[in-house]
Amino acid sequence: MQKKIKQAKKYLEWGKPNQAIAELKPTLNSEQIQKEFKWVPNHLMGLALSLQGKNDEAIRYLEKAARYGSDIPDTYQMLSE
């Protein structure tokens, strides 16, 4: 599953949110991943949805990332916009 998170990050860097979302969906349903990576999959899903213009959905994931302890300023910056 860690590979899926790394791949999703690459897709986001390349501006391919659809592929990032496809990689992230299984990680969001994995209790093990949620325990191990906590906020990371939610933060990345928020970014991907934001790139698609789905801001309401993005906010839900970014709020989860913040709740799970995101230490990335982008999470909070995107929530404040």
C-alpha cells in the first residue's frame, strides 16, 4: 500500500489527479494504512479532488487530514481559502 501512496504523489506532481485518486481509493479503505500513514492519504485525496475542481469533496478529505494530525502547511492553507 505504501507504493500506492508514493505513486499517487507522483501522479499529483505530474498533474494527473484521476490516476492519483485511483491509487488512493484502496488506501482510504484500509484500516492498516490509516493507522500507519494517518493523514497522508486524506491530504493527497484532498489535493487530487481540488485539482479536479471538486472543492467540497476536497475539503472533507483535507479536514480529515487536519484531524489526523497533518503537519503540512498546505492542508491548512487550502482549508482557509
